[in-house]
Amino acid sequence: MEKTPPEIYEKYIKAITDISRAITTEQYLEDILKLIVIVTAKVTGVEICSLWLIDEARDDKMIRLKATQAIDPEYVKDRSLTMEEGVVGYVASTNRPLTVRDVLKEPRFKEKEMARKLGLVSMLGVPLQGRDGKAIGVLNCFTSEPHHFTEAEVNLVTAVANQAAVAILNTELMVKTQVIQEELETRKLVEKAKEVLMRRRGFQAEEAFRWIQKRSMNSRKSMRQVAEAVLLSDEL
């Protein structure tokens, strides 16, 4: 990694700018995550950069590997840890950065055999913090040579990680908003289709809804598609 703070600063500002630009796009989350690790690895010059996200859907929280720019199958395989496991779990649960001079000598680092195979030596792990300061994941950087991560480097990688967190949260919000919007539109169409069926077939509201529901199941089409067909036939 570059050791001159001004040069590092310039590169990391470029990384933050690239990630910020992604926030305003309509890319899916997987694309955003891939962009983050590629940009971070490029500007830092590290061997491997990986991004882990906390799975909040489970009662026993897990943190899962979601993206890496590495192509080695040993690293890209599906992996997950509990919040108490490994360096990743430590960074996520304490919500603090951690530097490791030699991962093979770090008791908390669980994947020493993989590190030997890939030639990984030093690492920096930083939490991805949302606007409320809560950790939503971890960004890891590994070097292939012994490296002392300076305070400036830690601070700048943290800035990149926090900007990445904003991109991730915004993308998740965008997806949720789209899903909600689609659900609302479907409900409106179903209500209109019910009105058509009540008028044309003399159904009660509940009967009309059950008719749409049954037709959806029998035809293996969504209720929205059935409702749209009803409305289309009413226009003809």
C-alpha cells in the first residue's frame, strides 16, 4: 500500500467518489458490493479485499461473505461466521477497526490454511457503519507482504467503508420501496378488477376476491396478472 498520506488521501477520495456515484444509480445490491471491493482493492493495492454483511434475519446473527475481487475458489466459496467467530466477528461485534500484522499468528483469525495457500500476511478489518453508527458489516483488506497499517490508512479505509455502508443501505431501501410500490399497485388493480366482477357477474366483494385468487392459482399466474386480464376484457 502507498505510505505517503497525501497520495493515499487522493486515491481514497477517488474511491469514495466512485462509491458515492454508485449510490445514485439503480444498480442492484450485488453490483454495488462488487464495485466496493474492486475499487477498494484497486486504490489500496491489497491482495484481497472482502466485504461481509450481518444477516439480521436470523435470531442468532450471522455475518456472511458477500463480495470479493479475488478469483481463487478457496476464497470465493460461500462462508459465514457467528458474531463471536474470527476477526470478522470481532470487528462486527465490537464495531471497531482491527489491524493484524501476521494473520498466521493471530489467534482470532480462523482461516490460517487458506491464508497459507493464498499467501496472505497482514490485514485490516473495519466495520461498515450506517448513519446511526451501527455496524452492518465488515470490510477486510489483506496484503501479501508484512505491512503496518498507519492511522491515516485506517482512517481512510474507514471512510471508504462508511461510504460503502451508505450505498448498501440506500440500495436496500430502494429495493424495499420498489417492492412496497409494486404491492400497492397490485392491490389497486385487484380492487378495480373486483369492481368489474361485481358489476358484470353480480359477485359480492368477497366472492370477487376469491374468484381472482382461484383463477390465479389455477392458471399459475399472479393475482396482478389476473386482475389486469379482467380489466383488459372490460375495456374490449
